[in-house]
Amino acid sequence: MPARAGSTPLKALPTFELIAASRRQMPILADLLQLYIEEFSAFVSVPVGVDGRFVYKNLPSYWTDRDRHPFLIRVGKEWAGFVFVKQGSEISSAENTRDEACWDMAEFFILDKFRRRGLGSNVAHAVWRAFPGRWEVRVMEWHKAAHAFWSESIASFVGRKVSSSAIESHGRTWRIFTFDSPATAQSGRPRKR
């Protein structure tokens, strides 16, 4: 159907690749992390190293710790973002016990030019399908846009609204979404290149 006069045509949903990042791709992730951290550095104190770059001390552990999984997102020939997945709850549950079997969306970033087109939700769904089981997605209490994004993405994945709960940890208030990703015939993790 053609667009009506005065309306803006919908942008096509971008096709993406979710790539298990190799160690040699660590510099790409390090550069994308700078953009990611810059977005929320006005609200959260993040140290800056002597080289003038934000410090993300856990980056090397994504290639040495078997419970951590780094991914790059590519749209066409451009890097569009990244996802860091780890096993084990980052934030203690209400009972103050840590769920070591739970999958955690440790970091998730889509470059601004690729946002608001469905890419983020589709990437998140691909990640959840690749890692079946119990999931936690955490959002800082103040980040209302991220809360809305995750609420909608999770609901469209599981087929129902999933409420978040407030958790205090390390002097911050987080909103935590907890849900299950079922094992399917399509499950399978992207391979490292």
C-alpha cells in the first residue's frame, strides 16, 4: 500500500548478523563500548583511564571466562552494536541469593542510527533463543526509555507482559525483568569467526 500524502513511509526492518566476537575483534568492541558508556556517563560515574578512554575492566574476561559471551551486531557492512551475555545473576535476588544458572544480559547496545526500527528487539530475541533457560534483564531505575524498550521486547518474545521488580544493589536501584526462554529447534549459538 503506498504511503498517504504527508505521511512518512515506514523504514524497512534491517537485516542483521549476530556474530560471536573473536578475541581479534576486541578492539572493535572496545571502541563501541566508548559510545555506549558515553551515553550514560552523565548519570553514572565511570572512570576514565590515563589514555582518555572510559574503563570497562571486564572486557578481556569475555574471552577467558567460559560463562561470558561477547557478540557484535552487523547490519550490511556496518557495525551496529554489541551484546554481552553472561551466566549467573548480576544482581542478587530478593532472597539475597545469586542464581548461577540464570542468563544475564550484561550489556546491550545499538548505535543510534539503527534504533527505533525493530533491530534491538530482533537482536534480543535472537540472543534469548540462542541461550534457552532462565533470564534476567536489568535496567537502572532512572532509565525510563530502556525500561520501556525491554518491557516491550520481552513481552513480544514471551507472548505476555512481564513486570519488572525493583532491586537495590551497590547503592543503585535497578528494575529487573525475569523470564524463561524455551529451548526450541532453532536454538543455536552463533559461532566465533
